[in-house]
Amino acid sequence: MRKFYPGITLFKLAGSLLVLTAHVMLFRYVALMPGQAVIQFTSLATRVVVPCFYVVAGFLAYKSWCHAENPHAYMLQYLKRIGMIYSLFCCIFIATFIIPKLVSDGFTAANLFIQAKVLVIAFFLNGPFIQFWFIPPLVFGLLAAYWLIRKQYIRLAVSLALAGFVIMQFVSGSLKTVLGISAESFSSIDSAYIEYLYLFATRYIGFGLTFVIAGVLIAKYEEWFLQLQIKRLLLFAFILTTMETLLLLQLSEWTTDYKLAFSMLPNTLIIFYGILHIQSQTVHKFNKAIGLFSVVMFFGHILFMQANMRLFGWSAMSMSVLADFLLLLLTIAECVAVTIFIRIGARLRDARHTRQASAL
């Protein structure tokens, strides 16, 4: 029998709400605050929501394929579901952005090349909408973790995850200025392509590979993980976070190229340790509803936001605080409505199947 983790359900809900809030207003408000270097470097090591989502995905995937009669078939079905959702939003992206550009700018070779490049970057790197950049690295991490664990290459999995995380520190993390290499260092190549390559490596290796493998290994060795001396880990994480942040403030100049920090890894593990220890019968009771609402909000909030902004004539750069909160509450209400609609549809479908089965 599979174990239920109410903390993971609550994290998905809280994480989805935080993502929504960040896209509605949080990112804009933080960018307007003075002292960006202090704010951004201080928060860099504590940006654990995305890494935790990857850890959760790896953890749950391992638990699921271990309980499946056919792990290979389960993973294929799991990836197929993700692919269907991702492809749907890619089609929306094509209909919303690519086709209008082709119609307005013509079907010339140059424009076809530009739109093809936009589509490739959207599909493999940035996602069709801003929150979907998370998906391709997730699929990559899951495939790598599944193959490594099924082959019993545990040490190799740990080595690849840690090595990839450390190497990415030189690309977009705390050590990015150590080697003095930037996109401009490759004069023969367009710097934009180098930046895309850096971002690709950061997301696929620094986030996807490292943290999905971490989640899978925690699931495999769950009892050992839950018995860790958390106070020691807390002390280590606090010291590392403090030292790393102070060194970055002293030796580096803040840019948005910073995506990773060494202390992000222990901080993520601490958060996930706490998540696994949360117990709640109430969450257990409403697990399916909360889970579905979190999925609807994560995947659908950008579409709802865009529709609401067009409906009310709002512009992100000129919205008032009141308008931001109205947009936030309206988007949440729409996500609730869609969740209720899906649950009612599922219940009606189940009832119809039950009647059909009893009639046989």
C-alpha cells in the first residue's frame, strides 16, 4: 500500500500559489526595490520552490514506478500524460504567436526561419508559456534517473547529480565569475546562442538532473533520510548560506544570469525533510481536490491572467496595487471554478460507468 504524504499536497498548493503571485506582481515589485544586489543575492540561496518541485516529482515518480506492476509501462504512461498537456499548450502558443506572425510578416524564408527558431526555443527551453520551462528539464531528469536507478547505478547517479550541480556553478551559479568566461568570450559565435546554451545547461543539468535524482534517491532511501540529524544539516546550511551570500556581495556584481547557489541544495533538502514530516487528516480527506486545484493553477494561470488583462484593459507595467490583487483573486477564482467543473465531470463519468457496469 502506498504511503500518503500530506506535506507534498500542501507544498504543491503553496508552491502553485507562490508561482501565481510571482507572475501577477511579486517579480515586478521586487525589481522596483532599491539595493538589488543585496536583495537578489540574499534571496538566491533560498529560492527553493523550483528545486523542491523537481525533488517532489522525482520522489513521487520513484514511489509510483516501484509500486507499479510494470514500471516501464507506468513511466511511458506518465510521460505520455505530461507530453499531452505540454503539446496542448504548445498548440495554443503556435495559434497565438507563431501563426499571427506568419500571417503578418509573410511566409518568406527569413520569417519561417525566425518562427522556427522561436518555436524550438519555446518547446525545448522556455516553454510555450513562462511556467512551462519547468517541464522539459523535468522529463530529462526523470528519464535519466529512471535509467540510472533501474540499472542500479546508484553511485553514478549521485556522482552525475553532484558533478552537474557543481559544474553549473561556473555557468550560472556562485562561481560564474571565477573563470572569467562569459557569452562575449566566444567572439565567433553570436552571444545570444551562448546565453541560450548556458540557460539550457542550467535548467536541464543544474535543476532537472540534480534535483530529480535527489528526489528519487530520497524516495529510495526514505527511512535513512528521515533519520538524518536535521539540526546538524540546519547549522551547515545556515553557515553555507551566510558565507556564500556575503562572499557574493563582496566579490560579485548582481546580474540576472545568477540562477544557482551551492546552498540551494542543502536548503532544498531541509525544506523537503520538513514536508515529509507534515501530517494532516484534513489534507488526506481533500487530497484529490487540492491536488487537482494545484495542477489547474500551475498550468492554467497564465492563460487566465492574459484573458483577464485583455478583458479589463490592464497593462502589466501600469497596473495599480489594487488591480494586481483583483487580478490575483480573479485568477484564483477561475482556477477554483475549473477545478469544480473537472471534478463534477469526473463524477458524472464515473456514475455513468457504474450504471453501465451494473446493467451488464
